[in-house]
Amino acid sequence: MKQTKRQLAIMNMLQVEKSCGITDLANKLDVSDETIRRDIKEMAKYGAVEKIHGGVMLPNSALEAPFLRRLEAQRREKQKIAKLAASLIVDGETLMIDN
């Protein structure tokens, strides 16, 4: 699917907001609600977005993509850090990791 500039703008807003209302998108993009509905209908047909009552949201798989990309980024370096950390932990100790 080749996206229009407006559809790309919708996707950019969804990346930040996760979900948006039709009227909000129309106001921000200075177009009619019906124009936004047509864009969303086409985008939903290809699975890029999920239509919800009065708005649109990213599908669950789209929300997971950034995490999966970060998981793969700098894999070797992360493995080196993990090995070093593991070497510092003695049996019976507890290690807690948070983001």
C-alpha cells in the first residue's frame, strides 16, 4: 500500500498517541471527518490501523514492533553485558532488572 502524506501523518500521530479520534485527526490535518474516515478505511484494509468507534488505533502487532526492534538492536553488546553481569552473581543471590 502506497500511503499518502496525510496517511503518513496519521501513522505518525498514532505512533505518539496510540489512538486518535476522527474529529481530532480531521482538525489537526485540516480536512473533513469523511476524508479521515476514507483514509482509515483504506489503511485498515491493509492492516496498518484498526478502526474503533469514533477513531483509530494501531493494531497490537504495530505496538509491539518498537520493542522487537530494540530487542534486536546491538544484540552482541547486550550479550556481553549479560555475560559480565552473570559472572558477578553468586548462587543464591537475586538480581532485579528494570527498564
